[in-house]
Amino acid sequence: MNQFFKLLRDGQRYMDIWPMHKALASQFPEFRIITATRFATRVLPGVAVLAACGHIGYHSLSHLPQALALALLILSLPLQGIVWLGWRARHPLPLSVYSWCQQLQQKMRDAGHEAPPFRYGASYLDLACILSQALSCLDKEFIDEL
């Protein structure tokens, strides 16, 4: 159970760190997952209440267990996005992305900025950290190269 909560914390942290830049949307699915998860977190609690009340109003109180199950299913959707993000944050980078990150790290050093350490076996969370820092300190040409 403790591992599950750590996975949720990792997913939330990854969602907070990942740079929400449209140039990254074509390369990584995180942009779409984070957008959908944030939207679901805002909207689905109200949808769950309306669905449960509508189900009870249409059928009667004898269908309360089904209405609660429906509401819990709807409320679990944002949680699924956070779990996926937590899994992705821990996942090691493929070699092609790893070498691209090393080039990015070198560009940051050449521009006179301190780059975060990047080691072999780095995860997508490390990628999010370096991308976030690169987007804040490098010029717009870096974004065009994506």
C-alpha cells in the first residue's frame, strides 16, 4: 500500500514539474495526459455527484449501491492519470532520448547555465527536470529544434 501512495506522489510531482509547452506535445504524451488529468480533476467530481443523483432519482433509493459504484468509477478516472504519470516518472529513458538529453545538457553548459546532473539510467522525471530548466534559461531556438 505504501508503494501505491509513493506512486501517486511521484505522479503528482511529475505532473507539477513537466513543462507544459506545445512543442513537446508532438514528442511526448505527457502534455495530453496532464491536460486530461487536470481537466478531469476539476470536472469529474461534479459529474459523479450528478450521475449518482440522477441514477437515484430515476430508479429510486433501492439502486443506491449502483449509484455509488458509478460515482466511484467516475471519481477514479483522474487517479488513473496520476498513476500512469507516476509509472512514467519512474520509467528509464530510451537510449535515443537519453542521448538527446545529454546534448541538451551540453547546450545548457555552453550557454553558461548550470545543468542538472544526468546519469545513465535516468528516468522521465529527470527528463522533466532538465526540460523545465532548459525552457526557462535557453533561448527560443531550442524550442524550434524540437
